[in-house]
Amino acid sequence: MATDTRPRPSVRRGLALLTAERPRPEAIRSRPNGWWLAVGTVCFGAFMGQLDASIVTLTYGGLRTGFHASLAAVEWVSLAYLLALVALLVPVGRLADAHGRKLLYLYGFAVFTLASAACGFAPSLGSLVAFRVVQAAGAAMMQANSVALVTTSAPRERMRCALGVQAAAQALGLALGPTVGGALVSTLGWRWVFWVNVPVGVVALVAGHYLLPRTRARTRVTRFDWPGLLLLAVATTGALMGVSAASGLPVPRWGVAALFVVAAVAGRAFVRRQRRAAAPLLDLALLRIPAVAYGLVGALSGYLVLFGPLVLVPVVLTARGGSELTAGLVLTALPAGFALAATGGDRVLPRGLSDRGRCLAGAGVLTVAMAALLVVPPGIGELVPLLAVTGLGLGTFTPANNALIMGAIPARVSGTGGGLVNMTRGLGTALGVALVTLAVQVGGTGGDEALRSGTRWAAVVLVVASAVAVVAAWAGPREGS
């Protein structure tokens, strides 16, 4: 007698609830401008991710004191998160293209929110870093789908506007992060920096369930490229660990060199694997699209410049006797400028100015601001206007650059494309944290002259990154090509 091995109806219904995307209510689907509700919901994730990223740099002082750790060790609270994020964004985007972007986005919020609560209870620096890796897994599920959800929800002619609103939500998170982080660290302690994510996550989960659209165009995934994922993780981890080790971790020089060699070998092996694999993790054909290739270079450079000052300014101001709250208030000028340009740029810039023209204008302003950092003294009176101008440049550059990239990527692989964009952003963010820390270390430890030297080296890094963004915008394809 044959045994029925099929799951019971109740089990099947339970699995369906967990693995199927729920439709939006008819009243929301039928609204003419209902797509704005989806964009607004995605902005919850954009806000939450950037709030967390900008807050964490304000905890460095409290973590060093509480866990008796060096700056190079404490920076791994940021770097571990960013490394996991960079490694997971593309594969998660690929899974979202196959199984549903809304589904993975909501699960990402749940994981991120629970991991944030765990970070607040971490008993040691090692456990905090481990919880940050779990938090990054949730963030990858959100961020890999955020750009794709915006571009597939908004009409094509409104894509840049929608991406600008999303960028403004990111900027708002960045703007509030330093101030909120400085106030929390100065009053309640560093643990509240992570607990503040929990209520935002709960609201976003409810909103996403009712307001996000289901995935229409999907790409079937028959197998997963686990070797490719491993090679990508080794390449990115090796490179950033090498930069971090050079910036003050107790690692011998041969160990630092070995990390860079491992990163280079793994990176080369990853490219070869993607060319030959039957189901590659990353379709390299996307990188042969000029708008995508040059746009990704610009995105990496832009986010390096965005996050570099978030590390540099607290180090400079607290070394001169300032508080974390003061540093947070000063840093708010950068994302405030970003939000102003991202949301109001269309009202100020000429209507006929192309996305490429906006990229060039924004990157040019960015380069001028970073060059000024080389020659002006890094006091509060000088930093506030420089950071504000930097934010204006980034807020002009980023939405236009994102629109160029996503406009060139087919809708059926928009999740993979969005994951690629956010992976590049994450890599730029990690490089901004690691290279600025290295520059401060090169300047020396202790003394005002060492501080000025470290600031100058950090400014050189940021100027070079800004110039790369200009070159990428100039070399990219003209509109309609």
C-alpha cells in the first residue's frame, strides 16, 4: 500500500503563507499614483539602513572605552557588516529575481530588526561583530531589492524622481544618524544606537506587507553558484582586511601582503568562474554595458566620499576635546546637503540637463569641496560649509547615476542589477571607512601635527575618489547612445 508523502493541507497552507507574496489591497492597486506608496515603503528601508550606517561610527569612542579595544579593532563593527553586505547583495538579488523581491525584502526587515536588538545586548566586541554580520544578512535582503522595487514600481519617465526620493530617504537617515547617535551615546550609551532600529523595523514590516507590489517578471534560477559566492567573499574580505591590517591591527607586514595576494587571486578566480559557469552568480554581460560599468565606478567613488568624512570628523573633533554630540551635529551638514539636492535638484537645475550632465556637475562640486579640505584648517567653522557642499554634490550625482545604471538593465534582472549597485555602494562605504582609518594611522598617533597630517592624507584619498567620479561621468555614454 502506497504511503502519501505529500504535506498535509494545513502544512501546505502554512508554507504558502511563508513563501508566497501577498497581493496589495484593491484600493491601493487601483490608485493612479499608488506606485508612490511602494516607493515610500522602500524609503523605510533606505532610511533605516543609512541611519544605522551613520550612527555606528559615533559608537567608536564608547566601544573603545567599554571593550578596551583599539580603533583598528573597533572599526570591524562597521567593516564586518559591510563585508557581509557586499558579499551577499548580488546573490540575494539573484534569488529575489527568482522567488520574489517583496518576499525577500520583508524577510530582510525581520532579520535586520531582530539582529539590531541582539547587537544592543552584545556582551563583548566579538559577539557584537558576529551580530552585525547577521544584521548585514538582513540588510542585504532589503538593499538588494530596494532599487529594483523602486524602478519596477515607478513609471519609466518618473524613475529619476523616484530614485531621488529614495536617495533623500537615505540622506535623511544619514542626517539624523550622527545627531541621534551622538545624543544616544552621550546620554544612554552605545547600546541604544542599535535598539533604535527596532521600532522603525516593525513599522516598515507592516507597511511593506500591505503596500509593496508582487514581483511580475521573474528569472528562473535552476542552480546556485556557491563557488562563485565563496570566491567573491574571499576577494572582498581579503582586500578590506588588508587595508584594515595596515591601519593598525597587530598583523606583520608579510601578513598584510598575503591578504592582498589572496584577494587578487580570489578576484581573478571569481571572474574566470563567472565566464565559465552554466549559471553564474553575476552575468558579466551586464558589466559590458557602458552605462552600467562607468556608473558602478562612479557609485563606488561617491559612497567612498560619503562615508569617509563620517569616520574622519569624529576622530578629528573628539581628539581636540569635542564630544560625540558635537561631532554628530557637524556631520549632519553632509547628509542635509545630500537630501536638499536629491529632492530639490529638479527645481533648480535646467530641465534639459541630462543625467550625464547632472553626474558631471555633482562630481565636479564634490571634487572642489574635497580639494578645499586639503588647505583649510579642520575646525567646526570650516567643516560645516565644506560638508554641506559635499552633500549637495553627492545629492546631485547619486540619483542621476542610479537612473543611468538601472535604465540600462533589463527589468527581468532588476534584482540582480539592484544588488550589483548596492554591492558597489557597500564596497565604496567599506573602502571609505578603511582608507580614512589608514590615512589617520599614517599621520601618526598623538599630537596636533600628527592629527593635521592624518587629516591631509585622508583628504588626498577623498580628492582622488572624487576625481574618479568625474572621469567616470565624463567617459560614460551620452544620453540615448
